[in-house]
Amino acid sequence: MIVFATGISGSGRLDYVEAVATESGGKLRVIDVGKRMFEKSAELGIRIPEGKILDMDPFALDYLRAVTFEELLKELERYRGPDSPEDLVISTHVCFRWKKHLIPAFNLHYLNRIDPDVYVTIVDNAHAIKARLERTQWRGRLKLKDIVVWRDEETFITEILAAYRQKPFYVIARREPPSLLLDILYRVEKRRMRGEEPALKAYLSYPITHVLSEPEHFRMKDEVKEALRRVGVIVFDPITIDEAALVGLAENAQRSGADNIDVEVDSYRLELEVQEVMDARSDIIDQIVARDYKLIDQSDVIVVFYPTTAVSPGVLNEIHYGFTHNKDVYAIFPHEVRSPFFEYYTTRIFKSHEELVEHLALWGKLKQ
């Protein structure tokens, strides 16, 4: 099995897929195209400073990429097919946003010859990406809005490539455990390649604003997630991208007259101008909705954890979207009084996650 993993600079893509490879116990190997290009350049006697490679002549850059992929192709046969002794993740970009324009980072000719089995894009919070970029040659080059747009472009192009090749595509948050992607590769896609029944994938829907304000309900949400994972369900949690909190922080600062806010990412303190966050606000808000719908699209079912009787427009829209896009919607709702619309757009309602797990087991939906 060959996996084509993309993600913009600063997304943590390489660290994440390497963590997945480590967790695989030797079944999965990672090749990073960027590292290979620098190594090949050095072999040819050309030293390229890391901060200058995107300033190279496009013809020379395309040639270096072609030479790198020609060598990569020679290594791929051992990774092909459902019974390959080892599997491969090719870690790369599909585009760069450099000096306010897009630069392609792949070649369709070689991508067709590689013929990946699965396409994945690794994403992270825009402010986390910016914090990482500020410690590299990208320092000062990209505003939050640039990062949000670039991240969306990388995801979009990867998804189009997967659709063109009629292969599965996943968006994976950097803050999900490495076991999530490992399970997708081995308990879903590898099984499909062998004609076996894949594990169940679920999108966990819940009223995020409410849950964040109620520590006990947040704990219960995590309890539902871990209970599902223990019985073999692959769970996507939308809060692994939490840029809405950044927008809220900036809005509060703006109301109080502050010009800057501080956020901490991976023990790194990042100072952001309030206006920079507000300039990206509409992009961030719209992408939250679009990304959550993508997570639903790549799931088999929606599991709704609804610990309150207060109306959550986000949850209700996710329920409707999933139900009308051929997904079973299972709700965990401990209250007696509920809206008829809530019942209409759910497949079944349970009092507890234990009841849900029992139902999934009874209907043969749990595949370890």
C-alpha cells in the first residue's frame, strides 16, 4: 500500500506520519520528498540553502523534482498491493504559497506512475502553523489569512487528485493520535484492498461551545470517544482543530481595546495582532463548517453526544447533513423531552454510550 500524504509547511505533517510509522512497529516506512530533493541536489554537487529552494528557476526545480521521483519509482514495487511486506507513506506538498502566488510541488506524470492507494492531508490550527513557520525561513512571510488559504488549497488539490484517480481521501488533524491514521490505513483501507470488511468510522458531533464551558460535559464527551475507540470504532473529533477559540480571543481583545494577543503553541509564545486574526476571521469561520462536513463525508456514521437541552445550530446542521448524505445518525441524548426534528433526522436515540455500543455490537458493526 502506498499513501500520498500532503500538508503545508508548518502543519507538522512529517512529524505526524513519522509518529504513525513508529507506532506501526516497522510495517510502515516514510519517505519525505523534500529531504530527498535536498539530498539529490547535494549528490549532484549543488548546495541549495533551505530558504532558497523556492527561488530557484522553475525549470531547474522541476528537473530536480523529476530526478528525485525517478529514483523513488525504483523503490516502489515492494510496497504495491494488499499483501505488500511493507507499506509506504510519501510525505510531500502539492503546492507552495510563496511571494503571494502558488507554486506547484508535484508532477502529474510521476504521480500517475506512483499510483498511490490512499491520499491524506494533515492539517493543524492556523496559529500553530504560524508559530512553527516563525522559527524557519518562512518567518514574517505569511499572515494568518495566507496560511488559512494555503491550507485550504493544499487540501483541495489533494482531494481533486484523489478523485481523479478514484482513490480514498482523508483530512487528518495533526492533534489526532497517530493511531487514528494507522487504523485508517490498516483497519479500513488495507482491509478494503483485500476484500475484507473495514472498521467503522464515526464523526463525533456535539455542542462544542457548551461542552467547552462545562468541564463535566467535556469529560463525558471524551468518555464517549474513548469508549467507542476501545471497541474498535475510528472516531473523528472536530475539536482537534479549534480556531474558533482564537477568533473569540481576538474579538474579546478588540472589545477591550487591545492591539495584540498572545497564544502558546508547543511551548512557543506567539504574539498576534488582533487585526491579523480579524482579517482571517471569515475564512476561519467558513472553513470550520466546510472541514466538519468533510469529516462527516469520510465517516460511515455520525455519533451525536448531546448532554444539554439547549439548541445547538451546529449539531442540528451536522445531523441534517449526515442524515441526508446516506449516513446513519446515532444520538446519545439522556433527556426525556426532545424536538420532533431531532427524532426525524436521527437513525436511533440512546440514553447512554453503553446502549449505543451494545446496539452496534448486536448489528455486527464493530470490527476490531
